[in-house]
Amino acid sequence: MEELPWCTQCAGLAFLGFSLCVVALGAVLLLARRWPWCSCHVCRSYLTGSWARDFTNLGDWYAHLLRESPTGTVTVHVLRCTVTANPANVEHMLRTRFDNYPKGKPFAAVLGDLLGGGIFNVDGDAWRHQRKMASLELGSVAVRSYAYGIVAGEVEARLLPVLADAADNARVLDLQDVFRRFAFDTICKISFGLDPGCLELDMPMSKLAAAFDAASRLSAMRGAASSPLVWKVKRLLNVGSERELRKSIRLVDELAAAMIRQRRKLGVAGSHDLLSRFMASEAHGAGAVDDKYLRDIVVSFLLAGRDTVASALTTIFMLLSKNPEVAAAMRAEDAARDNTTPTSRTTYEHLKSLHYTHAVLYENMRLFPPVQFDSKFCAAADVLPDGTYVSASERVMYHPYAMGRMPRIWGADYGKFRPERWLTGAGGTFAPESLYRYPVFQAGLRVCLGKELAVMEMKAVSVAVVRMFDVEVVGENGAGAAAPRFAPGLTASISGGLPVRVRRV
Ligand code: HEM
């Protein structure tokens, strides 16, 4: 082949060099747009991790920043995230301009592999349809009394015997682990009508529970990455945490599919578990019931109903151990309103009459909300009621953990565990706070659908345990300890668990 003249070769090389420069410049500009750059003190502390010198948890640092901010709002520029503890902003996002603050695509991507198209992970019509169906089921008397029966049975037959055994053998128990197993068994029975049998302490956690744990922990790690590029590249290459996540999701899928097959075999008529109810109501509606759709709904319910309840129960007993006078007052209220023996089954009506205990649960979740923060994506640029400008596609996070620590919401004694702040009148009637000031169950159009179920479950457990036992936390979260250290995750859990000693009353 004839060689090209040198001037043509030079022109070719120059063109190649120029093209490379354009590509490199494009890449630099893209990175500059996407990569976290900012040197304000908040961003510097975030990026260098220097906040950890003065605060135990990231949430404590945010609470400090939000208390200092005149508007109760701060922006972490490197995360393109506005964080707020201002109730007017919370109401604006969750009710007034709900359509402008969807969960958004970035959130759907982080949890999409685990939750698929389940209620937690979708917006728009897909969400509206599931919400309607789920609120019908969870609101029905039949499902509620079925759920109460499950909870009461699990408390009586499994939870109390485990605690009694620890008390009689002077064994130290990890109460967080016990409550996680209890809550998993309970929510599986409520959701599928099937028993995974986790609360046998000498048994390893069931395969489903372990796979589910790993999948939610690893999905939460995606959300904590400073740039989504990091996990997306790892997923593409199927390496590290992403490889582990893929494996655990595959196991969750297989086990969920087995449960759905089993439920089909057993039949849904006359069954009150949520899976049967969804199968029945879908069959009455559109016709075909898709297994993948059922899997996604049910996995969302497991996530919603397990770790949240376990987290709240764990911190209740941590607080009761530090405040034995509150446990004594719960016992007195229980005894005054019921004439049953310590081991007899508590009725639903009795639980409802316990206003002080109700206040204890709410006061506990004010200080230790199971979901410590929650974020949405701003669809079109907006100005929040406190004057903060939010650009399109920026993340806006409201922070229940910080909101429970704001003097402008709770007064100067916000740091004190004081259930009485929830009671009014001579008889001490429970008075709820606006959910925009206390968005522990979220608020507005996507408020938690399992709130009543969760409160009933937590009340049933705490009343039964307090009635029979004194629980003393030992180790680093015992008497005199400052704030517990939380492990990163979708739901709050205490790093290292909660070792306790149990004594019969
Ligand atoms: C102490 C216990 C609980 C707490 C603190 C809690 C809190 C929350 C929060 C903060 C959300 C909003 C999540 C988000 O959209 O990002 C939520 C949603 C939800 N919760 Fe709960 N939850 C609890 C227990 C339960 C239980 C036991 C169930 C059901 C069995 C449940 C079912 C749901 C469902 C279905 C949603 C989705 C609502 C929607 O997107 O429209 N929750 N919950």
C-alpha cells in the first residue's frame, strides 16, 4: 500500500490529538459537575470525617448543625443534599407539594435490586395502586385481629420463654438480636402466614433472615456512597460488596418464590396473611397475579415491618434500664387497669387503655426513631417555606433523629426521656403531636401504613416483658453511658447489639 504524504500524516495525528483533548475535557467537565467539590466548613467536615471527633453518630452532628441553623435547615453541597428539621418544610414536602418531592430515580436505583417495584420503591400510579390495596388490607378488622393473634402468640410462646430461660440461668442476652428474631418471625407470619422459626436461640438465623439482613445492609451502603458511580461500577464488574449483594438478593428471591408457591398450594381462601389477601384482591381485580409483583410487595413489607419494630423495642429497653422509675410506672398502670395474672394473655382493649405506656413508646421514638432520616428528590426547582432554594433533582432530607433533638420543637429539656410530655389532663391522656413535627412514621400522603400494627406490637411486647422482668443493660450502653453508637443501615441498629441481664420481678 502506498504511504500517505507526511503532511496528511501530520494532519491525521493533529486531528487525533485534538479529538483526545476534546474527550478528556468533556470527562473533566462531567466529573467537575458530578464530583463533590466544596470547601465550606460543613462539606469539609463531611468529606474529611472530622465531625467524628466531636460526635458519636452522623445524626448527632446533623442535629447539632440544625440546632445552630436559624432556619433549622442546612445544605451539604458535596452531596447535593438539603437537610431539614423544620416542620414547615416537612409539611411542604410531604403534603403541600407532594408531587414535586417523589422518592425519585436515584433512590429507586439504590434499593431497586432488592425491592423491585414494591410500594417503598415506586412513585406515581404504581405506588397509588399498591397503597390503596395495602391500606384496605391493613385497615381491615380481619387482618388486624389476625395480626394481634400472631403477636400475642409469639410473645407468649416464644419471647417470654427465651427471657425466662436467660433469667433462670443468669445468662447475658443480646436483646437486639432477640427482638430482631422475634420481629422477623412475627412479620413473616403476618405477611406470608408461614413461620421461619428464628426465635430459637440455639438455631442459626433462618436463611431468609440472614440473606435479607445482608441485602438490606449492602443496599444501604450504596446510599451512603459519596457518588453513585462507585457502586454502579462495582455492580457492572460484579465485584466486592456488589457481588455479595447480588448473591443475597438471589437467595431472597428464591426463598420468596418458595413461599409464594407454598401459599398457592395451601390456597388463599379464609387466610388472613397479607400475601393471601393481596393474591385474593388482585385475582378479583385485574385478573392475572404476577409472582414477581407479589414478591416485590412482600419484600417491602418484610423491610417495613421487621427492623423498624425491632429497633424501637431495643431502644425502649435501653431507656427503661436507665430510667427504672418509668418501668415501675408502666407496671403500675398495667396492674391498675387489668386484673389478669402475670402470665395470662393481654387483650387488645387492655393495651389500648394504657396511655402512659403509649407515651413511653412515642417518647422513645422521639429520641431514637427507627428510621433516622428520609429523603426525597426535588423534581422542579423550588423554595422551601423557610426560604431555602432547592434546585431541580437535588435531594431533600428531613431528619426525625435531629427533629427529636430540637429545643424549638420540644423545649429546653429535649434531651430528657420524659414520657409525661405526651400526656394531658388529670387522667394523663395521650395527646399526639403533629406528624410534621414528629415524622417518625413519615407524614402526609405516604405516612406509614403499619403504624397501628407497629404500636400494637410494641405495646404488647413491652407490657408483657415489663410485667414479668427487670431488664438491665450491661456493657458500654449500660448505666451512665452516653448516646449509643448506631451501625450504618436503612434502619437504626445499635452497633455491637444490646447485651442485657434479665431478672424476674
Ligand atoms: C416502629 C415501627 C415503624 C416505623 C417507625 C415505621 C416508619 C415508616 C416510615 C418512616 C415510612 C416512610 C418510608 C419512606 O417512604 O421512605 C414507612 C412507610 C411504610 N410503612 Fe412503616 N414503620 C413501622 C412499622 C411498619 C410495619 C409493622 C408495617 C407493616 C406491616 C409498615 C408498613 C409500611 C408501609 C407499607 C410503608 C409504605 C407507605 C407508602 O410508601 O405509601 N411499617 N414506615
